[in-house]
Amino acid sequence: MTRFTGRADFTHGRATRVGVLLCNLGTPEAPTPRAVRRYLAEFLADPRVVELPRWLWLPILHGVILNTRPRRSAHAYAAIWGADGSPLLRGSERLRDRLGEHLRTRHGEVVEVALGMRYGEPSIASAIDDLLAREVRQLLVVPLYPQYASATTASVMDAVFAHLGTLRWMPELRYVASYHDDARYIGALADSLRAHHAGAPRGERLLLSFHGIPHDTFLAGDPYFCQCQASARLLGTELGLTEEEVHVTFQSRVGPKRWLEPYTDKTLEAWGSAGVGDIDVMCPGFAIDCLETLEEIAMQNAATFSAAGGGTLRYVPALNDSAAHVEALGGIIEDHLGNWLANARGDADTAPTRQAAAARAHALGGN
């Protein structure tokens, strides 16, 4: 028999709030082989991430990959690890805090914001429980992935649904599927590049590098490739650039199968061999700087480009917790919260009604 969880301290008649759950990929607890192995074991076991039959994939994962890859990955994580820990976690926490301040300034104490990681800590389940403990009854899930992909956005929602399925009283639910074409997101990207150019000359070319996905998932109907292209076109238009001046590539491929093309590293090798000089590189699919931007792009791919004969690769940081990012996400969140905000403010102002509800529950033997 299924046992559904509830709250031992629950009392009827409390004022309710709306909750915003920011979700990101996750990170190892430390840049060590042991911690990275634990993280990769969870990440790579997700059937959304590796779409192979479990009977085939899990022996490969546990018998080969988790015995070889953690040491290499730990070295890469160590190259970007800060004194305060993981750049992805700390950056996500700062964005959470600034968004919380922004929304509370605009809407008062009826809005609560939490952060959950799809893999590792803080988990999505613990973040949901934290919001419920703060009297959240309407929950907006915001995966920090501008472009929808099954391996990212859908995987986040899998974790959300799995935990909600254990609860006695589920909150009302909404989620942001993508914001790849939102004018506020595009404007924030454009402003970040303009600010970058204020401190450095414009590069010969602008490269937009997105995380790759296997080509067969694109053929199966995943909208990710199309949404990346749409983001790139809109950003180019915002910047007054032609399609020939904005180059889209895909990074972070693993394994022998075909992934989305053109590949970032191969493109940079070709540009370097052709004698291309300094270039600007942005990664619009990453809300927060992480291993794939700070180590793979700004270190590995910069070295690849230079070694092939190119100039300097100037990486433009992710939006992170910038004021423009907070403003853009804040607007997107408000759009999705919609009538919940007014309802929550009204509930907070109806103390007599809530007191009557508590009295009725008490009369029936509740608390």
C-alpha cells in the first residue's frame, strides 16, 4: 500500500503563498574522483540523458564509464572550482537570492523562491518540501534551460512529478517549458555582448555555442535544435547582424554516435587553420556559468583555436545573476504566475475567513 507523506505540524486556516522553484542541472559536491563518480552515476543513469535500454546501458555505465571518466572529469572540475565551491551551485544560489528579492519587492511576502538541482544537492524533492513548509500551495517550476530538450527540461519535470506523487496534498502546478524566444531573454543576451564590447574590441566573428544532443533525438521530434536556431536568429536581429555574421555550433558531444552539427571544436579548428583572428563566443543555452562554459569553452576550446593558428577566443560570460537576467526572468515568472499573485495577496488579507476555516477543522477533530 502506498503511504503518502504529510506534515506533522500542519494546521488548517493558514495563509498560502506562491512558490517559484528554480531548477538547474547539478554539480558534484567536490572536484574529486569519488564525488564526481557519485554525481555521474546519478546523471548518466537518467533514461532521459542516455536513451538506451537499461539492460544494455547500465553494465556499460557501471563497468566501464564510472571506472574511467570520474578521474578525467575531476581534473576538469578542479580547474574551475572556486574558493566557495562549485561555480554552477554558487551562481544558481545567487540568482535564486536576487530573484527572490526582486519578486518580494514587487509583490510582497506572498512569493517564495527555492533552488533544486536535478542531480546532486540541493535536490528537487528537498526544494519542494522547503517551499511547502513555507505554505506554498501554487508552484511554478522554472527549469533554467532557455531551450527545451527532453534531456534537460523534461527530466526536471520527471523529478518534480515523482516527488509530487508521494505527497498527500499536491500543490497546484505550472511550469515554464522554454523561454528561447522571449524578448527579455534575447535583450539580456544582447546587452551582455554590448557590455563585453565596451571593454574589448569586437571579434572578427560571433560564435554561439549550444550544448549538443544526439542527432537521433532531433529526428525523434525534440524541439531543441530548432529553438537554438530561433534564439540565434533573434539575437542576431537584436544586434543588427546578418545570419552570415552569427555562427551556431554545438558542444559537449560524447560517444561515437552523431550529435547535432556543426561541432564547436571542429569549427574552431577550421577557423584557426584559416587564420581567423580574435573571436567572441557566447553560450546562450547556459543560464549560469559551469564546467561546459568555463572549462570546455574558455579553456579547452580557446586552446584548440589558438593551437590551430587562430587568435584569441574571448568568452562572453553567461547571464548569471546579472541585473538584466534577474529582470528578464522576473518578468517571465510573473507572466506564468498570472492570477496566482492576486489570489495569494487576497488570501493573505482574509484573516477572518482563515480563522473560521481553522475553527471548523478544530470542531471536526483536526488542528
